[in-house]
Amino acid sequence: MTLDRVEGPASLVVESELRSIGELARASGLTVSALRFYDRCGVLTPALVDPVTGYRWYAGEQVAPARLVAGLRRVGLPLAEIGVALRHRHEPAVVGRLLDAHLRRLEDGLADVRRELSRIRALLDPEEIVMTTTITLAAGDLAAAVDAVRFAVGGDPELPVLSGVLFDVEPDGVRLVATDRHRLAVARATGAVDGPVARALLPVVVVDALRLLLGAGPAPAGSAAGGAPDAGTATVTLTGTQVAVAVGGREVAAPTMPDDFPDYRRLLHPVTGEPRAHRYPVDAAALRAVLRAPDLPTVRREHDGRAYAVTVLGADDRGLRVVGPDESTAGLRVGVDGRYLLDALDAAGDGQLVLELDGPIAPLAIRRRDDEDAFSILMPIRL
């Protein structure tokens, strides 16, 4: 090779310290073609490229990063996240969060595969015995989960699949999910699960009947969540296309809806696995009072010929607050539908909440500080 032909920092690399692409492939477990691919993508670039032959040469200290790439590749980490892991490889906490998020995705994907295989087997053999899944949990926990997601159920007759609540059974409980495309609400209740993981889409009328069975009725729109439900145990039984919920000797049973529910998990775990850029603690009662004020400042916008009001949240070193259309802030400004934000705050209850976001056009997450499993996601409105 001819080092004198190379310009820039790479020319300072001593020839004896360099490894050919084949040598790095053998040392790292990556193939030569994979190394070429990661070079083209800017993930793992050579220390030096001969300008005449195009041969790639790597420094000795690149062996460890290459081995890391090989391991991440074997577990199926996406390319963008491999790049993040390499950039932050000396920050174990950052890479650890990324790996945890990837593991959750794999577990969620495995649960989806199991459900789909069960459905396929039922199609292939209609006489096959239908698997039954039973979840036993505290009635109060299930009632709280229903209250946390009920507001986000869709009402568009052209999208009937969104007019229900998804019950997604996991190995140690059930996750409830509702969305109308503009917002998504998620809550989780732990319990004892007997049977395979399963999911069922319940029509909203069944969900409301279930909520009555659990105790206080569902909270009316625009008000705080219903009162404390009756104490006791609830048993949820999923059998094929049927669901039954029993509490204290009473039962609600109904057929489920065809399950074409959107893949909500893509919004639960950010692609990079890193925490959101901005987290703001807010007092739920105080923010609700501001949003209900008759003189609430808004920005007027039009869509499809219809005028509507946009509430603007301003975020800076003083925290997050509602700002007027002409009020300037040194930090972030995010437009939201004030009614939807109010619904989310009502469902979250009183106390301290955390609002999380990555930017002015990124989804806004509303979380309870004491319950990471209950939150809602609100789509912003471009200002």
C-alpha cells in the first residue's frame, strides 16, 4: 500500500498498525461484505482507504467496535440503532436503554407471532379446540385501566376498528389500548394469567357495561375519572371470539370485534431507545383550570374549510405552560387540541404529571409520575 498518497488524519496511521478488511472480518465475526456495507452507511468506516486500489484498512482499536456491531447485528438491532450504540459505546446507561427497548420489541413481536399462529391454526382446522385465556386481577386495577383509556376511543363510523378498546394479554397482566388516530391511551393492570397470550377488541358499549360492573360508572366526557370502584377480584376470560368478565357473581359477556387494531407498539418505544429530549412536571389540577378558563388564549387554524382553535404550550427554563398567540418563549412551542389535552388530563387524575416531547411536531406524551404503565400520546398540530 502507499500511505504517501493519502491525505488527512488517516495518513498519520502507522502501516504496521493497520488490518486489511479480511483480517478485521476474521477478528470481528463480520463478513467482508458486511464491513463494506457498514462503511457505505457510515457506521463503521475504515481508518484509511487506498486512493488507488480502494482497499480498506482498519486500525487495531476498531476491532472492539466491529465485534460490538457483529453482536448487535446477530440480535437484529436496526441499522440506525447500531450507529447510536457505537456512538455511545462508552456510555453504558444510554446503550442499556437502547438494548432494553429492543428486547421489549422482540418480546412484543414474539407475542404477536404466537397470536397469529394460533389464528392460522384455527383457520386450518376449524374443529381444533379453541384455547382459553383467563386473567385474574383486582377489580379496582381493571377499572382504573378502563378509566385511563376510555376517553381515546374513536367515534368515526368509517373507522369502526377504532370504536373499541384493545385488551392485549401479556404473561403477567393485560394492557388496555384505545386510539382515535389523533391520540392514543395506554394503561396496564397486572394479574395472574392462565393460558396463552391473547388479545381481544371489545366494543365500547361492552367496555362501558364492564366499567359499570366493576363499580362506579365510566366518567362522563370532560370530567374527572369515576369514583373508587368496589373492592374485589375480576376474572377476564377470552375464548376465541368471545370475552366474559365476572365480578362478585355478576358477569358481562359479549362477542369481540374483528381484530384489525393498529400496531400501537411502534409509538410506545422510541426508535433510538433514548429518553425523550424534554420532560416537564405539571400540576394536573392547575393545568386543567387554565384549559377550562373562558379566556383561554388560542391560535385560529383552518383545515378542510373548518376553523378550529389550537392551544399553544410554551416550554422554557420556567417549565411548561399555556401561552398566548403573541407571547414569545425562549424555548419550545407546541400546538395541541386543547379539548384532547383536557381529556387526557382528566383521565390521568389529580396530582403531578409529566409531559414528554421531542420537538414541536413530535407526539406529546402525558404520564403519571407514579405509574409509568398509564399514559396517553397526543398528536401535535403544526403552528
